[in-house]
Amino acid sequence: MKFQLVPFENTPENAKEIQRTFGQKIDIVVGVSDEKYPAERGCAFTPLSFEPIRIAVPVRHRLADKDFIAIDDLNGEDLMLIHRNWNLHIDSLRDDIDANYPNIHIVNFDFYGLDAYNQCEINNCLIVTIDRWKDVHPLMKVIPVEWKHTIPFGILHSQEPSENVLKFLDAIEQVIKPQHSAITTG
């Protein structure tokens, strides 16, 4: 089996097109999802893990020196969250903040891309992210938060994957199954 990394412009339109046409130019994309996203996009999702939702902080921000952020540290802060209905898990975090932390100011954005991280850095605010995206922007630091919110991370692919993609997904399953067993029994 061979792999080839395929560069593409990460825009909302291009992401939708790639997901609609999996198997033509691109076979898989890794990222976050939820229970409704694949059906809405006409693709499938193979989950690999549940990732803790973190916050990315500009390195010049007052919270950048922290190793852990308490929710009270977020009072008075602008926190960038992707718009409602993009992901059920982000919506759950949003609902928690709306109901319990009125001093956190939610700033909506439309698409997870470099522009969102640039906006966050320029405006010296915070953005919801995951550890796997820690290297997206060199002037941002990803920090754990005291909440328990997580988001599914995995592989987006065609609803009818090719034989090679099926072999790849099977190989991935063989690797993660022992890890999941060790976690649940250990």
C-alpha cells in the first residue's frame, strides 16, 4: 500500500467538494466529526479517539504561561467557537458556557482554517481546538482546560470505500483495537 499526501486549499467549499467526491482525487481526510456530520456531507467516518477539547492561546496572551486553564480564568475573555450546528460536541460546550459561565464572551467563526487562528492571534483572544492541531499556528499555545468536553477524531472517507481504503481502515482498526482494550481493562 502506498500513501501520498495531497495538498489542497482548506476552504469550506473545497472541504465539501472533497468529502462529496472521496475516492476521485483524495481517499481520506483525518479530522473531527460528530454523529450527524458524515450523513450531511455524504461521506463516512471511522472514529479513532475522543480528543479533549482544549484552548489555543496567543503566546502574548495573559494565559499563555499557564499549563492548565481553570474555567474562572476565562471570565471576561473572548472565546472563538465555530458556529452552532457545525458539531454537536462543540454545541454542547457552547450550551455549557451559555448556561453556566455568562462572563465568557463567545465569538462565532465559520470555518476551522488558518484564517480563524490568525484572527485569534491578531485579536489576542482564545480559540477552541484539540492537541493534534497544536502546530497549526506558530504563535499559539494549546492548553488543557478543566472541563470534560471531548470531540471525536478519526478518518473521513467514502461511504463506499475502495478496496485499498478498506484495507487501510482494517489496518488502523487492528492498531487501535489493542489500545482501546488496554484502556478499558487497565
